[in-house]
Amino acid sequence: MLRTLFWRFALPVLVTLSVGAWIAVPYVERMLTEWFRTDVEMRAKVVMNTMGETLPTLLDRSELPRLRRFLSKVTEDERLLAVLACRPDGQTLYQTDRTPPQVSCATGTAASEPASRVLRTPQGTVHVARYDLQAADGQPAVVLLVHDMSFIDRRYTKARDYLIAFGVMSAVVLALLSVFAAWLLLRRWGTLLVRDIRSRRFLDDAEGHSSAPILSQVRQVLRDLEHDQRLEIDYRENWTPNALAHVVRQSLDSPQMIVVSNREPYIHNRGPDGKPVVQVPASGMVTALEPIIRACSGVWVAHGSGSADRDVVDLHDRVSVPPSDPAYTLRRVWLDEEEENGFYFGFSNEGLWPLCHLAYVRPSFREGDWRQYQAVNRKFADVVLKEARTDHPVVFVQDYHFALLPAMVRQRIPGATVVLFWHIPWPNAETFGVCPWKEELLTGMLRADILGFHTRYHCQNFLETVDRYVECQIDREHMTVTIQGHVCRVAPYPISIEWPPRWLEGLPSAEDCARAVRQRYALGDEVRIGVGVERWDFTKGIVERFLAVEQLLEQDPSWRGRVTLLQVAAPTRSKLPAYRQLRQETEETAARINAAYGTDRWKPIVLIGEHQEPTQVFELYRAADFCLVNSLHDGMNLVAKEFVAARDDHDGVLILSTFAGASRELIEALLVNPYDLSETAAAIRQALRMDRDERRERMRLMRRTVKENNVYRWAGRMLMDAARVRQRQQLRMRTEAKAKSRRDMAA
């Protein structure tokens, strides 16, 4: 009976389904081939869109090294075999190493060639996509993207095997079902249940085997989702340059990034031989921002203040930096002496700087300085407009020099996303009311989409100031200000440094650094080393620092001859009387203390009153037994975080002012009131006597904090908030456009 059922029911089903499967194979093959080719073409478009903003600036003979590095990174994708940059006449600008001999600029740029084609080469099948673009110098260019299509053969073979297996197993299942149904019709007795169970077990085995490819694909999809989720968590918890670039691509849809600041990240000054020498300025803002712009490959607009800055720029006042490994463009803006005196030295540093810092230096506001401040802000806004290659760039404005810039950029580029970060403290409303042009400054700042400060306390001070002097709507729960229909989000973003700092590369161990520093400054092995690194500014408490060292030596004579403070004081704003007076007072105080307590072989204070390169500063950090940061008032003070990052030996003690923003995060430091000299002296004594285990535990906790809250997280949080603002604005614009369209139709 079973044999009869098989021949009458199962065999016809098997034959029919098998023949159908074999007939369907060519159609499936054609469909899969077209599908995979479309997938390759879409990938080529994505790759070209990704390179679209950077590649035109590199299609020049002088940019060949950057072009080579850029295309080498692009072709790290195993499916992207090669990239060729050509002129329309067939001239090759550059082609990557794995370019097949059958593909060249001479043949690929011909007018008769299609935009997309498939070639057979001895190495396998390749897909060539052609794109026309215009280089930054205005010359036309052609880019050929060569994708390896050998994966299509592998995918097709696997898909065909899956299809055949699925057809055969489906036929088996259907045949067995037919036999089983016939068996039920012919046999109606008690053994039906047992045979039914056995048949179902057999069916389950067969069904599980037949669906194995499908289940494998489902498992693969789940694994991919899990991998993406892990990446997302990693981006949120372990911020890196790649994580920041991911945020820019995914959240902001890869916009052009333009950073605007007064201070430039690299300065070219003439050396003794008259040739340009590159210097990295002593600036916490530059230290924080430079890794970000490198990660995003954008444009940095800054005042060109170096004596050789004009010698190295191109016709458009641009220069590629860093010099050793160019990663972004520095666009320099030139200011004449009158503009610099009024904008920088006058309104910014004799007015706003002392106004925002509670260091008891009277601010000065003059009408002429205000006019220059306005004019220079307009000049920078014009440069941003020229550098913007899209209608919706992200403009990252820095600090108190450009309070008017957000409104000016908004007027010139309405679709721009503007982020303003205020690197210095914000005073209370009554103090800021001293400024004669407070309303103009506040309304200019509020045209930004995101306005960031270091601490929530500064944010609250700003909102109180806006509430008093500007007509607007303030939502304190969501920390937003609405003015003339524009919404500005005010939020704290504690600034930080890159992790790990690139300046540590190549530096020897902490012990070797200590030996080198001792030899350089003639310090004996018995001398404990303290370090202070600041710009010569009245907010940094340098004089108070010296007086605390003096009080330590006076109260505890046992430390005489056994501790030396190495104080780096980088010159800054030397044109201003307050800074010249500070330098004179600092030098006189150091000389007096050294004369009172020093000997022929030892000085309690070594004043290094000149610029130090970052590698030199990090060498001092690694050699020091303690670092003293006693700012009288500071936004963040990145010296504290740099010292912690430099100590990969988990040694050293940080003494930190409670009036520095870093004290909110680095709570394991020895926190002091810088105005209390006795407390600071006691902290130095505690640092010198602290045992190794306690030093290690404190430093370990602080290093974890700096690592987790690095500069990429600082920038990423702001940019993600800006992306949310941007998406809400786009949604509102679409909604308003639809409502207007409906009204027009109704009319």
C-alpha cells in the first residue's frame, strides 16, 4: 500500500516541483545578477557622496600626498578595488595600487564610455562607475570607482544552492504530506495517531533541515543588529575620533564642518634664519578643538597672527594642517593693527575677559573698541560664507571674541546649524549689566542653535542675564530660549582633551622624563618637583602660587632645598598694561623668594617665561611629583586634565582650585581655595607626604574620568544636540510647507 501511495501521489509531486525549480533557476539567476549590480551601483554612489566634499580640494598636483593618503583610506573597503582620479582628456592624476590593467583613465574617460559598466578581467569581474566633478581650482575632473564583483559569483552560487535545496526539500515535504493525507483517507483505525506523530517527527526533521539556510540568514541578521547595537553603545561610552565621525555622518548627515576662533591651531613665525617655523599656541581651546576638526576633516577659520603666516598660505589664504600629516584646512583672516587693537586687545580682553572673570580687574569699555568688535565679527561672517560649500554647514563658533557671529552667520546662511561655545565663565546678571552693549551681545549669541558653557552654574547665570535684559521666552525645564521664533538650547558641556594625548607618542617613561628635567634645570635627586603651566594671565593665580610655596618653606623649613616649583608662564597680551604689570610682579615675587630661601645650588622657584612646545610640557607633567592649578577663576582649565592624562604611571598629585571648572569632575584632586595661602601650602605638604598607594588610587580614578569624558564626547554631545535641533527645524519647515500648500489649494 505504501508503495502504491508513493507512485500515485508522492512521485508526481516530486517531479513537478523539481522541474519547476530547474525552470525557475535562470530567471532567479537573472534577477539576482541585476539585484547585485544595482547594489554595487548604489555603493558606488554612497562612496562618491562620502568623498564629494573632500576630494575636489585634493585634485591638485601640490595635494598629491594628501590625495594618496585619502584614497588609500577609502580603498580599505575590500569590495572597493580601486579609485582613479583623471582629467577629461585621459590624463591620470592618481590611481590606487590595485587598479586592474584593463581599467585606465585613457579608456574610462572617453565620451563613448557609459557611466556604469562591467568588465571581465583575468582577476575576475569588476564594475566601473564614472563620475564627473569639478576640482577646487575650477578644473573638470573624472573619478572612476572600480568595485570587485567576484562576491556576486559567490552570492549567486550560494543563493542557487539555497533555492535548489529549498525546492527539493519542499517537494519532499509536499510529497510526504500527500502520502500522509492519502494514508489518513485509506486508513481509519487506531494506529493513525502513532503514525501521525512519527510522520510529524520526520516532517519536523526534514523541515528543519530544509529551512537551515533561512534560519542561518535570520541568525546573521540578528548578529548584525547586535553588532550595530554594540557599536552604538561603544560610541556613547568610549568616545574616539571614529565615534565622533560616526555622529557627524549619521546624526548630521555628513555636513561641512567649519570651526571659527580667534586663535589659530598652528602659527607660522619666522625663525632666526628667516624661514617659517611652526608653533602650537599655549591655548586650552586649541588643545580641545584641534583633535575634533582633524576627526571631521573640516575648515578652521582663524586670525592669522604669525609673522610668517602670509608666506605659507595659497591664493585663497588657506593652508593644510597639521604640517606633518595634513587632515584639514586652516583659513586665515587678516586684521590690521587698528582692528586687532580694538577687537582683540580692547573690547575682548580689556572688556569681556575681566568682566566674566571674578579676578578683581576692572573692565574697560570704549565706543571705538565696540565698533571694531562689530566690524571684525562681520569680516569673519563673510569668510564663513565664502568657505561654506553647502547651504547647511555646521558652524562651530568659539568663545567671547565672536558673540555677534551666530546672528551674522544666520543672516547670511539661514540653513546653517550654529553652535557657540563660551570657553570662559559667565558672571551673574548684575555683573554683566556693566557692559554698555549687553543687549546686542545677548541677542547675537541667542541666534545660535546650541549655546554651551562649561558648568550648569554658568548656564543658570546666562539665563538669569537673558531674563533681565532681553525680551524672550525662557523654558527653564528644557533650558531653551525662544527669541523672534528662533529656539536656542543652553546647556553645560564640560570641555576636555583628546584621549590618549598624541603628545605622549615618543616620550620616554616618567623616570626618564624626570632625569631629563632634573638635568636641564640642575635639580638634585633629593629635590621634589612641582609644576605649574599657564599663560601669563591674572586669572591663573601665579603670584598666589609663589606665595603659597613661600609659606610652605617658612612654616616647614625641612622642605628647604628639597622642593622646587617649575612654573611655565607663556607670554600673552603683552600690549595690555594689566598683563605687563602682572609679569613684572610675578618676576619680582619669584626673585624675592629665591633670594630669601634659595642657595647657590637650589632655587625654590624656576620661572620659565617663554613658550613651551606641547611635548616639552608633557615631559614636565611626567617628571613632576605634583601639579599646582590654583586658578582664581576659570572656565575649565585643561592643564589639570592634561596632567592626569600624562601620568600613565599612575603617579603624581594634582592640587586643584575649587574655582576651576575641572574641580567638578576631578574630585580626587586636592581641592584648595587659591585665596587661602595657608590651605594651598598645606595641600603642597600633603602632596609631598602622600604615600604611593593613595597617589595611585587618586590618579587611577581621575584618569578614568578624563578618559570617559574626553574631547570627542564633549563635541559629540553638542553635535548630537545640534542634530536634534536641526531635525526638529526641518520637521517644522515641512509641516509649515504642507499647511501652506493646503491653504493655497483651498484658496
